[in-house]
Amino acid sequence: MTPELIIQLIAALLGTGGFVALFLIIEKKAAAQVANTEKVNEQWQLIVAQKERDFSALSQKYEAATDKIDKLYDVNTELRKQLDVANTNFAVSKLMRCHVIKCINREPPFGNTEEVKQILDGGQNI
């Protein structure tokens, strides 16, 4: 590039407002970047809000499921207690059954009824 060409370019830029145009282009670019950043921030805020709603809904479902499981454990414990009582009663009735069929003097093989009641009550005074 010759010095005359450089001078002509500088004169053309100054004469036609080239520097002003360069500054305006830079400002437009910066404004566009800021607007783009704002749009991205808004989209992220929407995503975060959606995830918070999802988390809240899942937390409620989790609490409901946990409460249901706790209730089922309570029911299970109660049923196990009832089964234990039924099995105990069955074992006692098996012990008290007389092995002699069609007799007048039925006596349980274990002893008399009072001794069994004391054992069941925890007295164990045999």
C-alpha cells in the first residue's frame, strides 16, 4: 500500500463517517449480545421454575408413598400379632385335645385346664 492510498482511505473513512459507522456497528453487536443473554437467562429461569415444580410434586408423592408404607407396616405388625395369637391358641388346643375317642372321662393329656390357664397367664405354678 502506498502512502497516497492510505491517506485516501483515511480521508474516505473520515469524510463519510466511517469511524462513526464502526462505533455504531460495535454498539449494535454489544446490544444484540446483551439481548441474547437476556433471552437465555429467561429460558433458564423457566427451566429452573419447571424443575422446582417437578421437585415439589415429586416430594409430595414421596411423602404420600412414605406415609402409605408406614401405615402398611403398622397393618402388617397388627396382622402378625393376630397370627401369633391364633397360632398360640391352636397349639394350646392341640395340647388340650383328648386322644381317647368316644369316652365318658375325657381328660386332656397335658393335665387339667387350670394348669394350662396358669401357664398361659404366665403364672407357671405347676
